[in-house]
Amino acid sequence: MNYRKINNLTGWIIGAIATFVYLITMEPTVSFWDCGEFLATAQKLEVGHSPGAPLFMMLGRFFGMLAPTPDKVALYINGLSATMSGLTILFLFWTITYFAKRLLAKNEEQHSGYNTLLIMGSGIVGALAYTFSDTFWFSAVEAEVYATSSFFTALVFWAILKWEGIADQKYADRWLVFIAYMIGLSIGIHLLNLLTIPALAMVYYFKRHEVNRKGIIMTFVIGCVFLGLVQFGIIQGIPLLASKFELLFVNSFGLPHDIGAIFLILLFVGLLIYGLLWAKKKGNYLAHTTLLSFLFVFIGFLSYLAPLIRSRADVPIDMTNPDNAFRFLSYVNREQFGSQPILYGPTFASSVTEYATTGEIYDLVKKDGKESYEVIGKKQEPVFGDKTLFPRMWDGNDPSHVAFYKSYCNLSDGEAPSGADNMKYFLGYQLNWMWWRYLMWNYAGRQNDFEGQGDAKNGNWASGIKPIDQFFTGAGDADKMQDGYKNNPARNPLYFLPLILGILGIVFQFNAHKKDGFIVGLLFFFTGIAIAIYLNMPPNQPRERDYAFAGSTYAFAIWIGLGVLMVNQFFQRFIKGNVAAILSIALCILAVPTLMAKVEWNDHDRSQKTLARATAYNTLMSCEEGAILFTFGDNDTYPLWYLQEVEGIRTDVRIVNLSLLGIDWYVDQLSYKINKNDALPMIWKRSDYMGDAGNYTAYMKEDKIPEGQYINLLELCKYAIDPATKLQMQNGGEANRLPTKNASITSLSKDKLVQMGMISAADTDKIDNEVRFTINKDNLMKDDLALMNIIAGIASEGWKRPIYFGSGMGDSYLGLNDYLKLEGTVYRLVPFKYKPGMFPPSQDLGFVDVEKTKNLFLNKYIWGNANKKNVYFDEKNRIMFVSYRLSAARLAETLAAMNRSKEGIAVLDKVMENITEQSYYYDFTAIYVAMAYYRCGAFDKANALTKKIVKNADDDIAWINNLNDNFKESLYTDVRRDIQGIYMLLQSAQQAGDANGTKTLNDKFTQLQKLPIIQTVMQQQ
């Protein structure tokens, strides 16, 4: 069998192995984060969040069509990611063997069995190392864009090498056109693929030109220019020009909308065709190929017509509503998410001198049968008085970011960061913590799955070689940490072996073939360090961002494969021929991909995890018919979208994402029916919230309103949008005005409350059905005013539609806390509250619907297989368990106060059985379950749980106490939480009358109080 057949066959085998691994470990249903949105938008061809992934959406639709039943759609679309990931491994294998062949066999005559064996071994080791790498494996088993994005990265990088190998043959340059088309298509997946362009340019230069330093620099610049032309010329430039032509053709020429955009596209294509004909006539081959490539990039980019078309159908998920040229421009530009400075700009301490108008916001309107684009607002950006080069600590809008910046560089209040401070943050946080740490996770080892911010306890890389780990990360002995850390399934020691092999590969390639080493290095740089520079990430990210740097781990996997050649070179000193080659390959396979698969399988196997679907199902089942459910953030919202749009479950519930409620297009979409849920009643008109309208409402007390007077919320909403009450702002705009924060809401009679099933007749004398509250904010944003409008509208219609809030929304309840009724794990807004003393004292919101909540916990809720001991739930998954523990504990305490302790114990037992210790170890959140057991008189169960909680807290304190002073001080908050938790348990045992539990806890608390670290922490409190 010749080399080509061996290479092809081996590649397909390795790709098949990877695909099989991903198929058997992928999640069988929806996952958290963006996956629910992608599944929903794929299944019904809807519009996902900006800048969209239309090609992924269409590919997902194809795979979803293969599903036999709606509940299997997620499985099949997850299979798309698994398949694309397997193909990524296939092209990675061929990429590695290409480079290995150039190092060992310069021509076909040198393809000896020995060389072929080493080349295949290199490809196998490198490809399988990436197969089992942490970041890539995570994305390969869920319905996210990153797996398909990686496929396009692997494909175009392999394709340029394919071109290089046959560049002297006739028609070889059609591979360049193919690459251009793939890059154009990849825009419809994710923009990360564009970062391959500089490396592709360098391959072209090395093959077609005489190499010198000036040429290398010029090619690098040209590659960056081409990258910019695609990003800013095609992706953003064409939509920008289309909006300009639209404005001209519609407003000036009186033509229907779309004519201007169509004219621009035809003009652009016409110019490209003219350029092609001119280049062919002149015999300018380079210009012809370049123009042809840009044409095919543009053809690939046309996948973006899908969200434009589907948005006009007013689909249920219609993010940014890109149904005209101006909204489409906002969509592809990601205007919703703002921007960050890169090379020059403000720091967090820079003051705003003014707000500059950078453009106008247009909306397409139709009046008297005629269409036009009307200005509904201004695009304004702050102008800063103080700017600096390379601003890394730039975000002054988020107080937590500012606090982190100051702490990181020891800055005092009012002190601006210097250039050295910015560089310290860049090197220490953005490069080390937010890139290098991720590379080390993949190829050195991982400490645990807790998201960290630079402390010794959470989210570090950890090789498993303790002295080295402690020296570089400050981490103590992991074997002495509390259970959730010590036995964390994501604790994956790799002992630096993949990293070392990759470094050997770098050395070998650069020594033997510098050009190839430079090409791979360029890919590594642009998909790693360059991304860190461009993203300019602020601290305290909501999740780990390792997926953004998957391209650099891909490039490093090439070097891991080539490292086999270096190992073989070493063994050849002692053992000659094929024996040394076989030994080298076998050793590398065992030391790298086999080790990686062994230690990482348990935390990447999601084949039995169904938690995201379970939490969404439980949330929807907690709501009454026709409910309005307010959610917050991705994980609270996207799984619900999946259940409704894909499986068709509880489509009567209207989901309102508070994270989007401050955006005009989202508020606008609330005014029409979706699926089985009706439009929301709101007081304001479209002109009251579109564009700049309603962005800001300031509290300014009206002297005519007496101190104790409460104004109906309906009237407050009308007052706020009244043109006569507007306030003039410094930037020339207008703001709404709120004359008082004391509000009332139209309620219902007690008989009506009973009739509607909101309360039992026996409880009517225990409630106060007059709704009065104080708005808990001085300044309201558009989302607050929208919420007020919805509540006022529902109340004015007689509370016919239930209003629910997800848990954990901070101050998003507007001050209506007393009127929230806990039903399962969600809160229902009701027009009454219980009189004082009717429920046990609680720091939680409102009161509990005992019967409904008990029935939900005991009979309705599903648990996502958390009752099993071998299913792994990472930190972001475990957070979803918290509401179950807290709500069950609150229900049990309420039942105990009603002399129904046995029922309370049954609820607690249900939660303990279905959220096992292996699923979620007993941390601070389990304290509330133990306290509820004490309250219900189940002392044995309380003490058994308390023993484990205290052991974890005790281990945590001891571990922190053994750190060096700098790392120890950063974890004082954890120590404080541990000791407070033990004290809370002690108080509960005392109040419940459990003498044995009280004595044990008191002894432990007294013992801990003597520790210097506890005394220091308590003094700082």
C-alpha cells in the first residue's frame, strides 16, 4: 500500500475514533449557555443573538430534520457538533502528517516504511491529543458553534497546505478559491475562522516568492489587511453601504424598501465581475485570482440572508429584529454588546467630557401607504478627557470591574492606572490567566472546575506535580482540600506531558524547517495572543472563556504530533530502526492521548446528563396557564426557549428575558402573539420606547404629592411618558420623570382572589389585599419602565394572567418583594400579602405556597439524573441545584411551623435523594437543608448532613491557613463563610433542642475560634 493510501486510511480511522468518542459522550438533550438558543433557532430557522450563526442554524436544521421525534432533535443537532469535531480531527491528522512528511521525506522516493511509520505516528499522537483536550472535547458534545467553527479552521488550514503541495500544477489555484469560499461560509458560523488568513498568506508567500525579511514583513501586513478587508469591508462595510443606499432610495427616491440594498449588492457583484473580466483581458493573473476569491467570500457571506428573511416572518426568537438594512447593520456589528478599546482609549478612571453623536438610529415606518426611514434616536459615544496607549483596564461602568482593577494593581481611590499598570494587567490577567492558563488546562493539567479570578483555590492549571504547582500557582496540597475540590472530577493531572511533547515538536520543527514552524506559530499567535489583545477582556467574566482560544490549542496539537519525531530522534541514539520508531510512538500514545482520555473522560462524559432540560421543564411546570415568566440571563432563558420551540412544551407561557427588556426591538416584540401566548398588555405606545425614548427615567419628587401617599402604578407609567413631564439632559436628550417612588397596584377583592384560586377561603382573614410598595431605585432604565408597564397592564385587566419571576434576580423585583409567592422554585407576583406572623421569619422573598410547592417537589419535578452517582455536573450546572436546596429548606421550615414536620422531612429527603453528594457536594448551600432538618426535628439526618458540611468547612479553613500570606488573604471571604456556616448550624441545633448536635458543633466552633486566621478574619468583619 502506498503512502497516500496509508495516510488517507489512517486519517479516516482516527477521525472515526474521535467521532465515536464524541457521539457516545455527547449530551442527549439541551445544554446550558447558548445551546438552547441555537437548538431553538436551528429547528425553526429563527434568529439567534448578534452577530448570528446562520449557516450553523441551517446545518442544525438539516440534522434536526433527521430526528424521529421532537424530543430527539437536540440529540441529532448535538450529533452535528460531534460529527464536525470528528472531521476536525481528520483534517488535523492530515495537517500533522503533511508537516511531518516535509521533515522526514522530502520526496516520494524517501517514503520508506520507517518514515511512513513515524509520520503516521505523529499524526495519531497529535490528533488524538487534541481529541481528548479539555476545551475541544467540551465543545464537541453540545449544540454550540465552536465545534463547527473548529472544523472550518482545520479545513482551510489543511487546504492551503494541500495547495502548497501541488502549487506548481495546472489548476492548483482553484484550491485558493475553495479556501476563500470556505472562509466566506465560516462567517456564518463564527468569526474566529478569519484569524487563519495571515497564516494562509504566509504559506502563499513562501511558495510563490523569494523569501527575505522584507517580504515576510510585507506579507504579514498584507495578510492583516486581507483580514481587515473581510471583517470591515465585506462583513461590516457592505451592510453599511446597503443602509446608505436604502436611505437614499427610500427617503429620497420614494422607492420601496430593499431596492437600495439590492442595487448595492448588484453593483458590488457587477464591479467584481467587471474587475475579473478586466484582469483576464490584461492577463493579470494575481488580480484575477484575488477578485475571484473575494467574490467567493461574498457568496459564502450570503448565508446572512437567512436571518434577514426569517426576521420578516416575526419568528418567536428574533434577536435584534434584523428585518431591514439598518437593523441588519446593527446585527452584524454586534452593537447590542458595545465595544472595547484596543490600541488607544480611556482607562476606567478616565472622565467623560461630553457625549458625541456618531450617527442616527433609523426605523422603517409606513404612513399613508408610503414607506420611509425615520430617525428615532441618536448613536452617542462618550468622549473621554484622558486616554492612553494600549488601555487594558478600561471598563469603568461596572463597579466590580473597577474594584478588581484597583485590587490587582494596588491603586487607591481616584488613582488612574499607569502604562505599567495596564501592562501588568495585560500580562498577568489577560495573557496569563485568560489565555496561558487555558492552554495549560489542556496540556499540563487542570486544578478543578470552579471559575477563578486569580486566587490559589479556583480554576488554576495543575499538573499534578505538587511542588511545581505550588510554586507557580500558589496552590496548596490539593489532597487536603475539602471534598468538592479534592474529589472534583475536573481535577485532571497531566504532569506536563502533552506540553513537553509539544515543546519538543516546536524545537524539532523550527530546527528542521523554520518556514513551517513560522506558519504554525503564526496560527498559534493569531488564535491565542492576538485574540487576547483584541477582546481586551475585563475581569469577573460570567463563565470561563477557554473556547475563544481553541485555535491556539489546535495549533499546539500540531507540535504535539511533531514531538514524536524528537522523541524518536532521542531513542535512535540507543535503538536503531523501526524498533525505536515503534517504541517512540507507543510511549507518546500512552503518555499523552491515553493519559488525557483516562483522566478527562469522567468530566467530559455528558451522555446521561439532562439537567438543563430538567430545570427548564420544572420552571415551566411551576407556572400556571397563560403565565408571563420573567427570566434573567442565558441559563435561565435559553433552555426554556428550547423546550417551547423544539419540544412544544408549555408554549402558553410567555418568557420575558429581563436582560433584553431594555432594548427597543425586544419590547416591540412583546406586543404580538407568540405560539400560544398572547401579546403583553402595556401602557406605553411604540413611540414611547423606540430608539432613545424611555431609555432613562429619573426620580424627582413632586412636592404636591404628600409623603405617605401612594400613586397607582398605572398613573405613574402614564406620568413618566407624558411629554409635558420630560426632563432635559446635559447631552441634549430627554429623560422621563418619576414624581414619587411610592406606588400602589390595583388589587382584587378577597372573594375574587378565592374565585381565581390565588388563595383559599380559610386564609382570607390572614391577608392584606392592598398592594403598596416603594420602588427600590432612584433611576430607572428602559427595562425597569417596561416591567412597570407590564405589571400595570396586567393589573388593569384584573390579574387574569399570572406573573412569575425566576429566582436570584437581585433588585429586579422593583420593591415588590412582599407580594411574591414562592411556587416551587419560581416566584409569583400576587395582589396580596400575608399579615405579619403568618409565616416563620425569613430573609427570603414573600411567602410560600405550601401545597403547590410541596406537590411540585414530591410529584412533578425531574432531576436531570442528579440522583445518580456517576453523572458529572460542572460548577455552572451545580449552581442550578441551589434553588432546589433553598426552596425545599424554606418549604420544610414553613411546614414545621404549621406542625407538619413529617411532610417537611419528606420534601428534604426528596431533594437529598435526587441531588446526591456526588452530583453536588455539601457546601454552604447545604447548610439550609441541615437547618431545616433541625427545625423539623429530624436530628439524626440533620447531624449526619452537618457532619459532612463541617468537615468540608474545616478542611477548607485548614487548607487556606497553610497558604502563603498573599494567597491566604485573598481567601478570607471563604474562611468567613465557613465559620459563619458552622455558627448558623450551631444556632439551629440549639434552637431545635438537639443537645448532642449542639455540643459537637459548639466544640468545633470553639476550637476554630482559637486559630489566628479565624481571629484575623473576625476582626476584619
